[in-house]
Amino acid sequence: MAAVAKRVVHKEGEPPAEKKPKLEDDIEDDEEEDATGNRVVKRKQTITDRSKQCPYLDTINRHLLDFDFEKLCSVSLTRINVYACLVCGKYFQGRGTNTHAYTHSVAESHHVFLNLSTLKFYCLPDNYEIIDSSLDDIKYVLDPVFTVRDIRHLDDEDVKQSRTVDGTFYNPGVVGLNNIKANDYCNVILQALSHVKPIRDFFLMEKNYANIKRPPGDTAFTLVQRFGELLRKLWNPRNFKAHVSPHEMLQAVVLWSNKQFQITKQGDPIEFLSWFLHSLHKQLRGNRQPNSSVVNRSFLGEMKIYTRKLPPTELDDVQKQLLLATDEYQEKEETSTFLYLTCDLPATPLFIDELRENIIPQVNLYQLLAKFNSISEKEYKTYKENFLKRFEITRLPKYVILYIKRFTKNTFFLEKNPTIVNFPVKNVDLGDILTEENKKTHPFTKYNLVANIVHDGEPNSGTYRCHILQKSTNQWYEMQDLHVTNILPQMITLTEAYIQIYEQQETDET
């Protein structure tokens, strides 16, 4: 059977149909003669002209734009080639015909879209790029960029307040973090770290960590990138709203902690802080050296631990003396590093008389720090053996994190120690706990409080809030999720402090 070949038959005298020209060629030329008789080609309209004269720019609704959430299509849930509709704020995939963004533009008459990866604006369904400087503010909200000069002047006294789209005034760096369900324990740590100057300055400039070499297929580096993005949004002076949602940051935390830390379940801030600092240090290719990463440069200190084994209590004095003379019971010394210092609260009294029933026990911060003066000994019990340990700090870091241990867990339940810790906000002198020999290597031993994390409520539930010092205004703020309020420094000392961050003074302040 002979194959039938299709042939296109044209009418006599009619040229064959030409292919439809591309968009760039879909513009006619006009030819005219000038005064000298030369032919001049004029373009009726260029693509550039069209891109600069988009008639739909006034439909953009900045009140609805929110770039804090995961960049995926709201229909197909894909992360590839995602566009944000600048009229309703939703995310859609694609730009060509039959894509979700194209369909949305036709169905809803929403025409202006932003590519979330290339930061280019397009008009759909006409499918041309929009070039207009009035859209730069949207680009900056999606991807804030800080220069060295910007970072240097963040803490200047003459820093002005910023203004949101709805007219609300806010200070960059002092904005609320959204509590998605039960992630306030993460929020307080992220807020506190955002006010540690070396950490903040390092992560505000993406080029500081963009070129770090990492093994093929290593996706855990996303944690570093997400933290950098969050800090740039917190300190963005051109935000559309006075709060930020840590949605992408927390998704990275849940993923790379193997669900140890959840968005939907309350956790312990000190456990999250410890895991987070170690993860950042590891992903920044840090090692055991003090200057190997910005985490170690800021928080890593060094101490000597002296351990002495205690003889069993059931033995008589003679047997104890014989055991103490052996090598096993001699004091052993080891050098260790630390990212935070654990302060033990004294036990609360079991019985309180009628006159003192409403008095909350109090303790001075220096009493807690005496644990590290190389003289005080503390007993540690294991299942079989007991040890006496004493601690001698040999190198103080630039930022000291104090963890005040309020929770004790026994066989049956978790208990909270409500003891109030009295601490000064300025001029905490840690030189008092250093030996004379170690004092010689520390010219500056006075520290000022920059962040204070507080736990309120029951041990198993409760909520967390933090107090932050804004250096540009020298004003303290209380931050609990989206709520940001001024607070007097005298009120901070009355709270049940849980984690504190102190900054070393590099000058002798009074």
C-alpha cells in the first residue's frame, strides 16, 4: 500500500505561509526619508518601551505580599520556577501557556508576577518582562542586601525608625517573630542571637559564607542560608510589615535535627541553642580551634576541670584513708571548652512558715558564678560512684552565655525552681571568679547583659519570652512572639531568668 504523503497546496499566485515571528520580531518598521533624501528606519515600539510602560503596576497590593513562607506553588506544591502574584500574594508555577500562573492571570485578571529565584517581574498573559525602578522595594523585601557601611552603622545613635506599608513605625532588629504553633522556644533563641554583634554582622553579608567548600550532596548547609535570610529580614529597614515569620528557618531546623525540635511541640531553648550553635559551627567548616568559625570566636571559652573520686560511704575511716592514698582516688585534671556555663540554683526550701509563705527565694548571680572560681567543689553522683568536681575558667569568651538550671527531672515528674536571680544589667565583673594567674591574661573582665530569656508558667508547658537591648537607642524591649514592648531594665531583674547572654566591655565603663 503506497504511503500517502501530505502536501500543502497553495492557491495560484499565493506565497507559502510564513512561520509566526517571535515576540521580539512582532514589531513593524517604518521607513521614512529625511531632509537629505536618506531612508531612516523607525521602530514603532520596542520591547524595552513596552516593559517600562506596563499598565498594570497600579494593581500591585503591597499589603498582601509576604515572602516569609516556603517558595512553592500553591496548586502543584512544586518548588521549580515559582512566581508570586503581586496582586493577591499567592505563589504559582510557570509563566507559559497552560501553567498555573498563566491560568491564574487569565481567570482572576491578576497580571503582575515576580520570579522568586531570578527576581524578575513579568506581565501575564502577555508574557513580557517589566522593567521599572518603582518595583525595587519589593525586590529588597524578598532579598535584603547589606553593605559593609550599612552594617557598620546599625548600632549608631542617629539610626532612624523605619515605617511599614500601613504606617507603623519600628526599629530594625526589634521586630516580632510569628509563633506558628509552639515554636516560641526557638523564637527567643533566634532573637537573642540576632543581637550578638559578631553573629549578626557575619550573617548579614551573604558573601561571608557563600564560598565555603562543602562535600557533594551536602544539603545541611541550608540551615546556614536560612539563618542568614532570617537575620537579613529581621534587620531590614524597608520591611512591608513589622514582624517576620521564621517558617523556612524552622522547616530547616525540623529537617536537619531529625525532628528533635518541632514547630508543633514545646521544647527546651538550651537544648535548641546547643544543637544550633554546634550545627552552624560544623556547617561553617569549623574545628576545635577558637578562631575557626564565627561561633567559636564569639562564644567559645576554656576551663580546667579537677575531678576527685569519693570513697563509698559505707566504709570506715581507715578504709577510706587507704583508698584515698591510691592513684584511682587522686585528683585528675582535664582541659575542656564550653559554649555556655551551667549555673545551679540552690534547692527551694521544703517547709516555709506561715509568715514567709508568700516570699519567693532569691539568690545573687555571683553566688551562682562561684561554682567556677576553682575553689568551690560540687558533688556529682552516678549509679555506682560519686565524684567531687571543681572548675577553673582559663579563657573567657567575648560573649558569655549563662544557663540557669531551673528544671530538675526525677523518676515521676519535672520540677521547676522558681528562685529569682538578682543580677546587674551592666558591669558584671567575671574577674572575681578568675585566679590571679588567669587575671593577667584578661585585660577586660566586665560584661554587660544584651539578652535575657525567661520562662513563665508550668514546667511541662509554659511560654518563653526574651528581653533584648537595642544598642542604637540604648532601650530594652520585651519580645514574646509578635508582641514587642518597651521595658525598664529594673523590671528585667525581677523575672525568672533562664538563659542570659553577656557582652564583654572593651573599655572601662562605669
